[in-house]
Amino acid sequence: MREDARKGGGGNQRPATLNQQMQADQNGHEPPTTRDIPMPNRSAAGETRTVGQYMRDGASRRFNKNPYVQTSKRSYQLGKNTTSNWKQKRKNKH
């Protein structure tokens, strides 16, 4: 195998990427560098957040999905609703 590569003269060339192969098929020649390969346009549905926003979203998601946090929020809300209900009943009596 190595002998065949030496005879062919292309033993140290990297194989073309899929994008380069597609470019060669479309235009009839392979682009010489990666700078000649056009970048795809960003779609409207693509990622528009920064790295910081992505990290913050991940942290808040992990925090809010924590069962301890969910239980605490539920307990707080139950207490708040009960207290406001009691206050409303007292207000209606007077």
C-alpha cells in the first residue's frame, strides 16, 4: 500500500472534505483553499445567543429543574396563597 502511494505521488495529501467534493462536482474544479469555500448564510431560526447567555440559560434551567427548588417554590406559593386567602376573608367580614 505504501509503495502504491509513493508511486502515485499523492501519499501526503489529505482527502477532500465532503464540502470540497460537492464544490468540485458543481464547478468542475476543487477550491484551492478553505477561504474559497462560501460560508452558509445563518438562518433566521439559527442560534443568536452569546456564550454568556447560553451559559446563563443552562444554569437557570438546571436550577429550576432541581426537585428541591421545585418543592420550595411550591411550598412558598401554597403559603402565599393561603395567607392572601385568609386576608381576603378577614377583609370581607369587616
